[in-house]
Amino acid sequence: MHNEIDLPNFARDGVNLASAKLGARTVECSDDFFAEMSRLLSDAEPEFHKGRFDDHGQWMDGWESRRRRSGGFDWCVIELAVPGLIKGFDINTAHFTGNYPPGASVQGSSSRTQPSDEDWIPLLDEVALGGDAHHFFEARPHAEPIRWVRLNMYPDGGIARLKVYGQPVADGIDSGAEVELSALKIGARVVAYSDAHYGNPEVILTPGRGVNMGDGWETARRRIPGHEWIIISLGVPGTIHRIEVDTAHYKGNYPGGCSIQAASMPNLGKDALVTQAMFWDEILPYQPLGPDQIHAYSIQSQAPVTHVKLNSIPDGGISRFRVFGSVL
């Protein structure tokens, strides 16, 4: 969960553009003999299963190459889920202790097709890595949105996860078109929430329906008066037309109901937003919720907004939250 490690600002405020759930994918690598490259982008926390072996040895949750016996280094090419301005990286060597690479670097490319050697620019110069740890690094400034990254590790070994934090730059959003304003892929993000005891609340903005009860925003059981809430900064300002609240897989622990507030406050910081949100206009009054289903609501509001607040009354789990509307 987000509160288990001390995240730098670029990770708190940015979107992981290398998220498999968002659509990022590994395309090519020099070697993934011990652990396949696709695991590098998994949104799940890395796991270790002692004594679990496959045909190549101990099963590892990440990307792992064989021991290099010649010159050079290993690398992996990743197509990001959406182009973006990269702010920083998390190179996570969780559970790799005697087999992590001692160094790494990251390159990027704005090419619309898979980059050739001359297309790459440096985003992170060579850095030292340790075993079984998160490594946060700021990215070098760049002008054009990045579509591809290449993770280089020196000389070989295993990396559990790579996260590429940045601000999405969505292609082809026309003024007046209806879009999912709350989609992470166009820059929406979770600003604040009252509680997220059972998981990462950001998943409520990801594509598709939840795959299980762990794939959503779920709070602890509330034992004091009041209700839980989450504030979303929309990817682009817009006029809201409809909203979906999905309680997929939450059957004995869905909220009894919900309400939604909204406002246009593009310049307020987190603390001011949390305080001011108590007084935002209600665009959806209290609605009862049921278990394991999509609840769709038409919204009549004509005012453009930048933020919405979903109230979960009094507590429980919500799998996905989607806000659709017209771009200004």
C-alpha cells in the first residue's frame, strides 16, 4: 500500500506510466532466462515463494537474466501505457538479494514506432542499486512526451518491478468530446482519501472491472460517526454527464450508499482541497448501493469541474469509479 513506504513527491503526484494494468508492456529484452520480463510491470506487490522452482531454478517475481559470461549488459524495452513527461523512477529489487544488479540506467524515446538505437535519450544516468529495496530516482528533464523506456542493468541479475512516474500527455482529445475524465491514462489521480486499509485506492481509476476483492478501494470497518471519502483530480477539466460506481466482488462489504460532490479548483493544494471539499456542491445526492454491480447515474450539472469527491457511506469497498463528460 502507498503508506507503507516513504514515497517522493514525484511518485505521490505522478501516474505510473509503466503499469501493466494501464496497458504498458514489455516488448524486447536481451535475456530473461530465469524470470520473464513481463513480470517487471506487474501492479501487484512482488512475492517470494521459498522452494518454488520451475525448469530454470527458483521462481522469481520480476525480470531476471542469466549470469553474464561476456562483456556488455542486459536491457529491457518497455512501451508505456500512454505518452508522458517523466518525473522519476522506482527500481525495486524486492526479494533479489544475491542476484540483483549493482547498477542501472534508463533511456527514453518519443518515437511513435519501436525506437532504433539513435532514438534513445538519457533519462537516468548510471546509478547504484542494492538488494531487496526500492530505489527512487528523479528523471532528467526532457521536452517531448516519452512513449518508450529502456531499462539497462549492469551487468546482469534481477529487478522485481520498474515504475515510471510522470504526467500523462493524452493524444487526440478534442474539445467537446465525451471522455472518461477520471481515467489515469489522461492524468487523473487520487489527491486524498480518508482511509485505504485494504489496498491502493488508485486502482479505482484503472481500466476494466476488478478481478477480485483485492482489486479496489476498501476501507476498514468504521467504528465512529461519519463516512469515508476519496478526492479525485480529473485528468482534464470538463462538464460531467454520467458517473459509474462499481462494487464488483464486494458482496458483504460494499458501502450502504454514496454521494458525489464536485468543484472547479485547479490551483489549490492538497490540504486546502481536503478542507474546502466539505463545502463543494453535491452533483449526486445520496444513492443506495448494492453488492457486486455497476451503478450508473446521469448527471445534469452544466458547470465545468476539476475535482470530484466520492463519499462512501459509511464505509466498505468500491472496485471502480468512472466520471464521463465533455472536455472544455
